[in-house]
Amino acid sequence: MDTILILERLDRLEKLLIGSKEVLTFDEASDYTGISRSYLYKLTASGRIPHSKPNGKMLFFEKSKLVEWLLQNRRKSKNEIEAEAIAYTFRNKRS
């Protein structure tokens, strides 16, 4: 087998394993979220991202909390805003 093909398959296997874990290490969390390691460290140091530090040294991340954190501050689509505006207009229509 070609070395590149083996490395690609290994990478896919690693991603599958990470996908089934509920608690991620620092490096796994960085790979999972796409956040660089240096920025992820800044987020943890400032307390802006949910994480655990059970022994005072290693950092761990609960995947569900990471997803929740990543999806915070959701922006509504143009269609959602328009639908809300129409609904508001009908609710507050004066005769």
C-alpha cells in the first residue's frame, strides 16, 4: 500500500474514534473543533470555554458542552427574521 493512502486511512480511523468519545483531551478538542491549540489554550486560560482540569494539569473537554459552546450566539436566517416580522405585524395590527 502507498504510504499516503495508509496515512489517510489512519487519519480517518482516528477521527472515527474521536467521534465516539464523550470526553476529549486538549489535542482531540482542538482537532474536533478546528480551533488552533494556541487559541484553545487562551480560551481555557481565560475561562471562556467549558473544560475540566481534574488533576490540576491536563485539560479535558466534554464533547456535548463543546458543541453547545460552538453553537452559542446563533444568528437567525433572513427567512426566520422575515417570518417573525410578519407574525409580529399580524399580532400587533391595529384596527
